[in-house]
Amino acid sequence: MRRGILGLTGAALACALATTTAAAAPPAGFYGACAGALYSRYDSAQRTRAMDAMVRAGIGTVRLDLQWGTVEAKKGRFTWGRWDTLVEQLARKGITMAPIADYSVDWAQPFPYNSTVDNQFVPPKDTDAYARYAAAIAKRYGPGGDFWTARPDVPAKPIRSVEIWNEPNHEYYWQPSPSPSAYAAMYRKARSAIRAANPKVIALVGGLAQPQNASGSEVIEPTKFLSGMGSTTIDGVAVHAYGGPVDSVLGAVRRARTWMDGHGASGKPLLLNEWGFFPADGLSEGERADRYRQTAIALAGMVDTHGLTGTSPYSWDGSPSSLDLANVDALTARGQAYADGIAGKGPAPEPAPTGPSDPPPPSSDPNPLWPLPLPLGNGR
């Protein structure tokens, strides 16, 4: 979700945050950024400059749309050249890719493809082919994957997850209308294929949007969407949130973990992998930037209290966009504030009172596929 605004209240900001003052530093790779420009718009020199700036900012993971059509434009013929080049560049900088397996490709569509009507967001009719594509990502870039085997000269920074679609609970990204049951069927196939291709890679339920950020679009509230997936076994969940007060972003994490703890997913990965703060009347750019700093600090505390596994705000050089963290390697005020939060600079957030939406720390999974608090960026 990259649209919508919540009402902002400056006075309530400090009192709405989780306790972080006593929290240990989050593990390596916890902090990331959505960074589609690395693939879609930058040349090699720009990528190098941007990655250097990311490293300086403390970013160890980048979330990227590894779109289906970029690797399998023709059914059964995978071409990885541009992605191999990008993954190598990231690895040499110590950064791990967090790929999203999205969206549809023309030959898998339920009707003739027309790129002018956004029907890449219509889920594929051939879900078996989608599952093979998602598994191919895991097989190539997961631990011990084909890319790392063929390139022992590259420092290994394998992926740990494949995100299954982006915002499938939003009508724009799952057209014509979101369907938990249809998504669950596709997720189950993709999860099985990924586990067969590389058991060390998990299938994330694709970043779920919040209804309050929908600007009138149909969005199924994330926990209702997860419940609508029925008895589907999930490996992990990713959620999105745009503020509003900082606590409206943190609340998305609390609600998701509450659901997970109550539905057999305690100890499984939970990510907040798209978030940000839109401009609004009555809020200066400095105040808005400071919300990025406060959020970065508060999210570190949620590693211990809510099993948060990683976070990536949107985005690094979007279009440009009012949410940009940087323009190539030049940090915006928001990007600098995020970097300051990663470094723990500035006053610590005030603790928020606990309530029904604040569950106890997640119980441990006796046989976790991805033991907490292992983040996306922990290497081989």
C-alpha cells in the first residue's frame, strides 16, 4: 500500500510507543528498506552509490519485487542475468535481498493480458506455474542455492524467505476483489514447492495492508484475512502500516502477533516490511521525519516483546515520492532520521501502557523452521 493518510496528532506521539530502553540491539539484518529502484531504474554506478549509503545508514536487507515476468517471460524458460548481477552487488556490500514473488505474467493470466489496465494484479490462473516460479527463487538464491554454488567468490548472503505476493488483501493488488481462500490455495502450493526446492527458505504471507490506509478501497483487515485462510499452515507473516501516530504503525505488529500466538504460529517470523508517514497539515517535515526515528527505535524493542523479525520502510527512491528515504545516495530528512533511529540516536521513546492488543512475548516453537530472532539478513 502506497496511498492514504491518517489524521496525525502531535501531542500523543511520545506516549504511544512500546518500551525500548532496556531492549538489546536487534540482530544483524533487522533493519532494511524497500528499494525497487535498485532493479528498475538505477545503473550499476548508481546501485553502488545507493548501497554504500544503505550500509552507512545501517541497512542490511532490501525488499524487492522479483517480478515473475522478469525471470520467466516465456513459460518454463528462466533467465536470471540481471538479478544475478544485483544479488552479487548486494552480497559484496553485505546486504541480503528479501524477494517478493509477484505479480502475474501474461501467459499465466485467466484472460488476454493487457498491461494498460493493471491486470498484472489479477492472480494467475496457472497457480502451479506460480508455485514453480516462487520455488525457483528459493532454489537459486536460498542457502546453498545454485547461484552461491556457482559463485563461491561471492560472499554468501542467501535469502531466507520468499514473500508470496504483495498485499493480497487489497483489491488493487488482488483484482477484482481480495479472496483469502483463493490466496490460501496459491500460498499452499507455493509453500510446498519452496520447501521441496530449499527447506531452509520460508514462504511469507505477503505483506498485508491495513484497512485504515486504504483510501476507500476494499481491504480485508489482516487478522480476518489470515483467519479466512482456514487451516493453512503458514511459515511467517508480513504486515504493512502507514501512520498516523507512531503507535498506529506499531499496532499493526501487535495485532498480527496476537493473532499468530492464538493460531499456532507462536515463534514464527513476523515482519513489518512496508511503512511510512505521509505529509499532513499541521505536521512539519522535521516532525514527520522524527517519526521515522522514533519508529525505528520502537521496533527494535519489539524484537523481544513481539518476536519482530525485520522491518523495511517504503521506500528508497520511489518515484520520487513524499515517502522517499533517499535519492540514490543522498538521504532525505526521513532517511537520515531512520538512520539515526537505527543507530539509537536521540531520546528514547516513552513506554506505552499495555492493553489487550499487547500480548506477552511469543512462546518458543519447539521445532522452528526459522528460529527467532534470526533476521532476513543473517547470511548462510
